Amino acid sequence: MAEILQHPFDAIVDKNSRVLILGSFPSIKSFEDNFYYAHSRNLFWPIMESIFKVRLTTNDERRHFALAQGIAMWDTYGSLSREEGTSSDANLKDLVPNDFHSFFKKYPNIKHIFFTGRKAEQGYKKHFSDIKIPTTLLPSTSPAYAAMKREEKERHYRVIKDILEN
């Protein structure tokens, strides 16, 4: 049975954020931990640690790191329904996007958007094609996407640091 879910936590963002990393919607584990990319097998945080040469062990450290680097984090969808017991993007229905027009008015320093999967990108582009901020699709760091090795995913994610350094 599908349940209607509201996004459980706020975006990580401040006035100094220069890039936005967008997922689709929090996983079950992220709901439980009240934080982005919380599943122990999700490679997002290990890849960030490797690229930026840091060690992040708590959600507070991850939040501080993201903001210190100029990285904002949010999700394309603010509410939706999905079958109980699964986090798969393929199971997402009744999708309601977050309000990116208001978001970018409030945070005008964001100059690039990175999507951590195709579902996030498709939803954003469907509803916000009028927003003229450059975007990049990155491979999913989810354990469900095993077709690409970690080293290859990490190579793709290095573009985040490259853009922040320029």
C-alpha cells in the first residue's frame, strides 16, 4: 500500500551556497536518520570525503562541511507517495516538486545544479525548464545502482569540486 510522504527535513543551504546537489527524495534510511544520503551503503558521503580529502563521521560534520564548501543540498520532490518498505525511485508516485522559483530567489548565488540521479533531473526539468541555471547529471550513489563502480562514480563527482574552485 502506498503512503503519502512529506519531505522530512530542510535543505542544507545558506547565502554562501554556490552549487546545489539535488536528489529525488529521501530514502527510508534517510527518513530514519533525518539526513541526506544516510544509507550505510550509499556512496555519496564516502565519495565527498575522498574528493575533498576530509573525514566526516556525524551529520553535523557533514552539514558544516557542505556549507563551508558552498554546497547546498535538497531534493527535487517535497512530497509523494511510495510503496511501504522500498526507497526505489521507480516506486515514486504522486510527485509534488519543491518550489525552486522561491528557492533561487532566496539563494541567488547558486550557479550550478547537480542531480544525483535521473529521476531528480527529469522532475526538475519537467517543472522548472524556465530556470536558466546550468545543470549536470551525475550517476546515482545509491547501492541500488551497482552498474557503475565506485571509482567511476567518483570520477564523475569530481566536477563538483572543479566548479567550486573556479
